[in-house]
Amino acid sequence: KRDEWAHVFLIASLIHFGGVIFYGMFASGEKQPWAEPTQTSTTNDDASTSTTNATNKRMKIKLEKRYYFLEKFKI
């Protein structure tokens, strides 16, 4: 039984390191054209600004609650 698991982990590690080697050989750090941001209009849309502000406020509240929890329980 232990021998069977050793084979499973050996195969899994070979697959993993095969992927690492493949990535190392073929990956590049060049910025691709599709990663460039598209041009947007420069008009200030009040609706999108208020939506963004509301979203930012919700995120701030979530973070404050999370930090309170972490402080309270010393995590």
C-alpha cells in the first residue's frame, strides 16, 4: 500500500516539475499588445464616479471589519 502511494506522488511530482521546466523554457516577460489599456474618453461621468465611490466605501468597511477581527483574536 505504501509503495502504491510512493508511485502516485512520484508521478505527481514528475508532472509538476515537467510543467515547471516547460514554463521556464517557453515563458517570456515581454508585455503583450493585448495587455495595453484601451483609450477611454476623458469625460467625467458622474454615475460611474458615484458607483466607484460607493464601491470604495464598501471595500473600506470590509477591510476595517477584517482588521478588527484580526486584532480582536490576535491572528
